[in-house]
Amino acid sequence: MSPLRAVLLGCGDLGIRVGTALLASGHEVTGVRRTVAALPEGFAGVSADLANGDVPDLAADLLVITMTPDRRDPTGYRTTYVDGVRHGLEAVLRAGAPRRAVLVSSTSVYGDLEGDLDERTVVAPQADRPKILLESEALFHEAIPHGSILRLSGLYGSPDNRLVRTVREGANPDPGRWTNRIHRQDAAAAIVHLLTMGEEPAALYVGTDDAPALAGDVRDFVADELGVDRPSPTGALEPHGRRMRNARLRATGLQLRYPTYREGYRAQLLVDGESPRGG
């Protein structure tokens, strides 16, 4: 494939992972964020506050939108996911529509639904934040009808491993709750795959690993890997919650490096030097 121009709006950790992979494939990468000094070598940087709309024209063959709110209240969400996304899309479309585009959303839009859920599930969240995310998705699809939305479940795989702290403290709240996750490396790989795969991607994908897992089982596994006592469960033991399914994404040919929490957390603990099995 000849080099393409990739524009990453809201280029934080996930965007940088995507951009690094695209650079390695020979593409041109521009990261758009407030502080461009944090971008790695090889990235072109555009310093802009997307929420305020002061954004220059951005010519893109490939577009990735990975926004992170400064505040996690409804006002912060609207500023980031509606105002910021709208202004970023306007800046890109002024220079022409991209060939491929991916908007990163969240499985939180499934709200309080339970059981096996996927792209075919009708969502109607009641809380403000997931409702704003759905508004952002609609805005994106109206602007770029051929674009893809990737609803990611819980991201993990960063050095700040909150789960390890919880386990070391002996806490195991709500052990019967179903949890869903995807390693940051696999989330980035999924985005790159949707941008570059041979066939046209679908409009919507769920980005999660192969194995929804009970919260208590995950904490027990991490405790065993750390060589500490399993935390005592508090709260509901009966399984409840949502189990996200990734069959549509996997059917595109995407391979996951960490298909379950076992491979992902074991690798993360070894990298962090936490696991006694690391030596």
C-alpha cells in the first residue's frame, strides 16, 4: 500500500499506539492534541483545542478519533465527545472526506442491559454520559457515513495497574459481576486493522477480548500470579451484568495478542516486575 495521510484526533495513549503502527507501515501520521510535545518522534503535531473549534484544515486519508474528556461529568463529556468531535470532523471534511475513519466509543452505551450483547443489540441508555456518547456516534456517522464506530470495553495494559492495587489491598467487591476488557495493544491493533483491511469495514464493531469474565475470577487469577492471598469476596456472588461479544470483529480476520485476561494480565505483571513467575 502506498503511504497514506493519517490524522489522529485526540492523540493520547491509544492514538499514539495506532500512529506508531501506521508509521511503521510507512504512512504519514499527524497527531492533533493540545500538547504536541508529548508526541513521539516521527509524528507531525497540530496543537489545537478541538472543543473550542480553533482547528486548521486537516487533510486525511485515514482518520482516527480517540477523545478523552478532561472531566467525567456530563458537561465534560459533551464538550469532548460532541463539540470536540464536531469541530474535528469539520476540520477534516473541509479538506475532503477520508477513505477510512474510525471513531472510538464505549460499551457503556449498553447501559444496564445484561446477558450476551453485541452490535445487533438495541441500546437506549438512561444515564447522561452514555447518551452523549450515542449522540457523538450519530454525529460521526452523519458526517462520514462510510466510517466505523468501535465500541471498546474496559482498556487495560498500562503501568498504572489499579487492579493490582485492589488485589494487594485484599478487596474483592461485587465478585459476581461480569466484566469485559481489551488490552490496549489489541485495541490499537483493531483500529489499525479497520483502517487497512482489504474489504470495507462495517459501520459498527464491539472491541473486546474473547472471554467476558467474572470480576472475582479475574482478581483471584491476579492474586495467584502475584503470589498473595486471594481477596475475600464482598457483595453479590451470583453472576450478573453484561457479556460483550466480539464475533463481528473477529470475523474480519483480526488476531488478538491477548485473547483473554489470563494472557493479558500475566504479560502486564511480568512487564511491571510484579509477578513472582517473572524470575
